[in-house]
Amino acid sequence: MHDIPTTRSRPWRTTRLLALIAFSIAALALPLASPPAASASTHGAGEYDAGHWHGSYMEDGAYAYCLDYHLDWDGGLAPTWAGTVTSYGGLAPQQLAAIGAAVAALGQTGDPAEARAVADAIWYVTDGVVPWGPTAPRAQQIIDWMAAWVAAPDAGTVTMTIARDGTGPRDAVLTIDALSAGTAVTGTIRLSDGVFADTGGDTLVGEFAAGQRYAVTGLPATPADYRIGAQLTGTSTLSTFAAAAPVYEYGPGYQSMIGPAATAIIPMTGAALTADAIPAVAMTTSTTASVPAGTGVRDTALLDDHGAGIDLSGWSLGFDLYEFPAGADDIAEPVCTPATRVHSSARIPLSAAGEVTSDAYLTERPGTYGWIATLYDPDGAPHLVGTCGEPDETLRVEAVLALTGDDSGRIGVALAGGLALGGAGFAAAAANERRRRR
């Protein structure tokens, strides 16, 4: 685009269609419903080359750029506002939006060389003119930028993740990973089964951008396994993504220009969920490692809700004791089946987390035994079940030796469980025992 030679007449100019496009960051809040005040266009930043003005023009305080290389410009006139467009002339909406994005993001500059590069890149798109001169490499970069540019979508997404950080059983971090459009989202994040660690609330309102991290704490509502979740809703302001822009006209036979574009505001949503289920209540169990036969044994379960204060009303704990059969080398094999079960306690009703102890089972036979504790939900379904043969749940019942004798001089050893040994070899001890009794 270049200035009109003073020797040319107005009728010659009326045979040509003149056009400019301008997208301005300075007018982001400009409403499309009412026309801006128009003033005469003047030169902005740029350079002359072979009679052509390679650069910008000033229109209502913003930098505007010619669409067509081969058309002249007649400055000094005040255009009138004629509405908004999403396409212009032979340009597709995507081309128009890409050019507008370049004008808004790169063309609002007072640098003559940068303004010239923007103008040359636009002429390449509209007229196929290959950039030339000292700014040609920069113009080619802008051409590539426009070729990869994407117009404003109807909606966008925010990618978020929630990862447990290992500090505590209920600690995690919510991270804003990426935005599909724009650089920030103004909106609200709401957590499920969790709260923000710094506020203790489940809702956060503000501006969110990629790279932000928030510490969260799991707060399950029930004892069941849960996952901390997050939902984001909001909007993103895309100042360089709008395709609709106001059109200015000089009147019949004169050029048209497109002024500062309206800001594109699109809805944005995002969601996140912890990758693995988190137990709301942990259960650890233990029993006595070794007892003599004839001793009552119990199992103890510790329920831990990690400070969540979960209501366990309707839940219950059950305890089962199994006698393990002897395997190779007389080593007990953990086998927990109905056939090896020797005791089942009545289910103990719960109200809150804490320590729960089973009723006692009176041991009779020496051997190896193992407990299994089970946490039941209000419907009676098992929720947490111990493992057969856990070391802390395994106990050894030891045989008890007892020395016996009578007036006949016979002495024996009785072992708990019904076994007995006897013979004359113990006569002296028996005699001494009889003398003490007398």
C-alpha cells in the first residue's frame, strides 16, 4: 500500500477497492454495539520503499495495516463506522482472523522495521507478494506465525492434575497444566472430597494460569475409598483471537479499513481426579505373638481416618481365627478357609475411628494360628479385609508341661492338649513330692 500521487484524480481512485485491517490491544474493552469516534487516518510506523509505504497507519489511536499491496491510500479523511465483520472481500474468516491476530499481537509497535515486517507479511497473505528488503526474514517469521494461528474456538479446556504428594495420607497437589486457548482463566475451582490446604474451603475463585500449584487435603464424606476431584469453570479473554472487527468506510470510491477487534471471551472448563483410589480409613491389626495353651487370645484392629472425623455409624468389625495346618518340615502353612476356621467373633458396631479389640478365644491345642479382621459397611459387605498369614496377625500356641505323680510311685509329664508321658524314671521326684505333701 502506498500514498496516492497528487497528480491522480479522484475518479481514477474510485475504480479501485481499498482496504485496511486493524486489530488493537488498546481497545480490548471497546463494545461492538456502539461505533467508536472516527478521526482522520495518519501514518504510523514504517518505511518507504519504491514509493510504497511499508508500515502502519493510525486510526482512532490504534495501528492499522493495509490489506492490499496494489491499492493506494487517501489519508486525511475521517471514515464512518459501518458495523462488524468476520470475513472481508475474498479473505476467508480464518485468514481475516489470522491477519487481525498479527496486527494485535505484533503490529501495535512504534518500531519502523517491525511495522514494515508486519505489513509485508499481510501483503503476502492477501496479494502473494514475497517479502523483500532488510526485514524479509522477520516478515517470513510472521507469515509462518499466521499460518499456524488458530481462530477463537467456541470453548476451551484447562488441563489439570491432582497427584498425592506423599507428605501425608490425605495430602495432594492440584496443578494447572495447560490451557487450550489464552494465557489465563478467570473462574472458579471446586473440589470434591477435599479442601484447599491454606483456606480449609472447597472453593477457590481467581485467575488461573498454567504452572500454578495448590496444596489440597482429602476430606472424604464416608469411610469408602475416594478420589479427590476438581472442577474448573470460567472464561478466558483472547485479545488476539477475535475474528469480528468494526469496519470503517470513507464512502463510495474510497478505501475501507477494519478497526480494533472486539475481545473474544470464551467459556473454559477443566476437570481433574486423583489417579488412584485413596482409602478413607486405614486398618492395622495385631495380636500376641506367643501364648501357652489354655490362654485366651484376642485380636486388635486400629482404624485410622487420618483426622477426617468420619462417621462410622452403621459400620462394624468382625474377627476370625484360623488354625494353620502343618506343612513340609512341620512348618505351618497359612490356610484360611471355613475348614480351618476355629472362631468367629460377633461383629462389633462402630461409631468412629479408633482401636477395637475382639472377644477372647480360649486356646486348647498347641499350634500356629492366624487372625483376619474385616471392616463391614452398613449393608454388611466387606470393605477392608486382612490378609491370611500376616506376620502381625499370626500367633503361636505353645504346649505346657506339667509333672504328675501318685502314691504308686508312677510319675509322668502331661502336655497341654491331652498328651502324657510316664515311667519309673521319675520315682525319686515323685517320692520327694509325696514327702512334701505329708
